Amino acid sequence: MPQLNPTPWFMILAFSWLIFLAIIPPKVLSHTFTNEPDSLSTQKTKPEPWNWPWY
């Protein structure tokens, strides 16, 4: 039964982990966001009260 021979499956496992751990993360981390978040101002704004009619 060929599936009991671990030699080819171990190499497939080793190469797939090599791809997942060495090649894919730099490619994913090299992407940049199109809209960078602006820095928030340090001045706090006063919240406006809600003037809802409470009927």
C-alpha cells in the first residue's frame, strides 16, 4: 500500500510548510492600505446633549 510509505508525503509536508512560513507572509505583509488613518487630535470635543422628546 503506497500511502504507508512516508517518504513522498513527508517531503510534500515539508515543502508546503516552507511555502506557508517563508514565502507567503512577506507577500501578505507587503500590501499597503489605500487609506491610511489620520492621527486623532488631542483636543477633546464636548459631547452635544440629545434633545429627544420623551413622550
